[in-house]
Amino acid sequence: MDTLCMCLYFPCCICLLFTKSEHNVGESEDSAYILDCVFIMLIVIPHSRYTIMDSLLEANATFTLKLFRVLGEDSSKNVFFSSSSMFSSLALILMGANGTTASQISQVLSLDKCSNGGADVQQGFQSLLTVNKTDTGHMLRRANKIFSDNNFDIMESFKESCYKLYRVEIEKLDFKDTPEQCRQHINAWVAKKTKDVIRELLAPYTVNSNTRLILVNATYFKGNWEKQFNKEHTREMPFKVSKNEKKTVQMMSKKSTFKTYYAEEISTTIVFLPYTDKELSMIIMLPDEQVELSMVENQISYKKLIQWTRLVKMEEEVQVFLPRFKLEATYDMKDVLCKLGMTDAFEESRADFSGISSKKGLFLSNVVHKSFVEVNEEGTEAAVATEIVTVGSPLTQRCLIADRPFLFLIQGDKSKEILFLGRFSSP
């Protein structure tokens, strides 16, 4: 059969590296590295829990846009990250933080505006479901584990919270005597959980004899379109990187019925491309021909996103042209988080992670986020030269041609939870 299902892969990982002061008298040299990648999805829940879940949803979306504005400052660069992964990772770290350190993390996550300073929202994580269905159109696999040194003590309360809210289990390793073997062991575990897409999460020398704790949450996601793209319709087309530059892409096309909405205030067409089970959708946000994507990005807010995604029309016939693309990114998040106001966690003299360990001097040395996305026709290549004229108002003409920079996000259809956010601006 010539028609193949179009697949999207979203493996990603986050590293939060902790270090312990080496100058504490009478204490051993300790450090800890935390790596995290969590993919979460809100579900329809009883009314009594709605307020907490709604607060969590808004906080996550607000945090997502904060990150995007910093990561996407250079409009010429592609961007892709798992906002849910980062949010979940920092929320977990928040459980072990106290004092100003906790306040700053809460503020960055936008949990400070929630009731009880976000503590109730932490409990709300118990109502989150991890989707892991191999018999539907998408597969989401999440695996969590803490790798702890044989001699490092984690507070029981932190252990209990990690397992209760995140199902994080603990494996003891000998970081002191065999750090390189431990690094390889952890990388192999991550590779297995991400279907070999992320193989070297921990770079050489990031694990050493002073490492005491590594928390790894690895996520693998694969989704198939409900309405497949035929490989025979994929052709070469120019992609307008800028007014003066074009690059060739493999452009897929599909004429079918899709949910659409035209946001007049930003002159942008929004099209929903659902997966086969209709639990998740990729949302494409394509500005009109003469509108800069940066203008659209500057006007996006949580409330506007909710408005735009809830005002979608009934399905209508649309010709969709979407480039095949692959993005891989590694972000050093320390400067980003400091810029957003999370500074104490990275300072040895100020950090307070007394909820993780009773030993003093533990601080966060870095946060690294690694992500990968591939949108393609599985195992196929098609290259037939053609030229198609772009229309000025895609919605009016019932045609969307993504041949210029656009935003894309993966969202829960019922929950409106933003799971991934990206910008494709250059092939």
C-alpha cells in the first residue's frame, strides 16, 4: 500500500545538575545531578478537583510562554521544547526547596498565584494520567528513576513525595568508585526508554566521584495522523526563510476536513491536525504572507491561546501543505531560568534544598534540556520538483501552505494542556 502513516517522534530529556559545596567542615564532598523529562496530560476530572487542575493548566501554559520568549529571542532559529517536561521537573525540585529558593521557583512556574502558594497544585499531580497506549494512534511512554549513590541519604519525605506524585523509584549505584560506568549505565537506560533516539544524555565527565544523586525522567512519544499524508503527494517546494532567502523542503500535502480558526487580531490561520485517537492534536499557527511571525509571538498569551483554540470552527475542507522536518536541540537553561528570576537555586551561599537532604551546601549548577522532534513519512523519500503559488488568506481560499516560518504545538484536545511547543523557521 502506497499511503504510509505520518509519524512524529518527541523524545526529550532534562538535566538538572546539583552540586554540593566542597568547603563544609566535617562533611564529605557531595554533589547531585538531577535529570528530568516528564510528559503529562490533564484529563477530565471530578468537579471538586477542577479548580486545582485549572490552576495547574494555566501555570504550565504561562510558564511555557515565558520559556518560549527567552529561547526564541532569535527569530531566525528553530525552537522546540517540552514545556510539560520542564514544568514537571522544576515542580518536583520545588518539593525539596525551602525559603527564598522555593519562592523563586514557584514564581518562575507561575505557581505563586495559585492557592497555598502552589502546594495544592503539587497534590493535583496525582490526578494526572500518563498515556501509554500502543493500540491507538499515539504512544507515550514515561519512565522515572532516581539513581543514588550507595552512601547518599535522601530524606524519606522527599522519597515518598517523588513516588506518590511522579512514581519515581530509586536505584543504588557506586558513583564514588565507578563514575564512568554509572554514566554509561544511565545513558543506556535513557536510550532504551527513548527508543535509542537520545543516547548520550550525560556527556563525558558530567558524572564523577562526587556525584550523589541523579533523577532521570525519560519520555518517548510517537503519534500517527488521523488523516494520513500520501507519500506520492510529497514534492520539493521552496520555503521562505526570510524575504531574501529560500530553501528547498520536502512538502507534504493533504486535502481533507480539518478544524480551523482565523485569528483576525494577529492575521493568523490556525489548523488542527488530530492524531487517530483524537486525544492529541498538532496545532499549526501560520501568519498571513505579509505578517512577521515575531509579531504573532509577541501577542500570544494564555488567555488568547484558550480563546483561539476554543473558537475553532466545525471541520471544513482544507488543502494542507506541511514540510517534513526534523529538529534536535540542547538548551543550557541556567541563564534562561536566572533571567526569569530563579537565581538563588544556582548560588552556593543562597540555595536551600534542605527538603532533599539534611546535608548543607547543595545547589543547582545547571539545567539542560534536550529535545528531538521528527515529522516525516515513515521510511520514504519523495522528490518531484514543483512550484505552488502561496495565497494571501489561507482560510478564505481553503488552503494552508506552510512555506514560511510557523509555530506548532502539541495539545490535549480536551484539557488544552500544551505538551510541546516549537517554531519552524529554517529547514
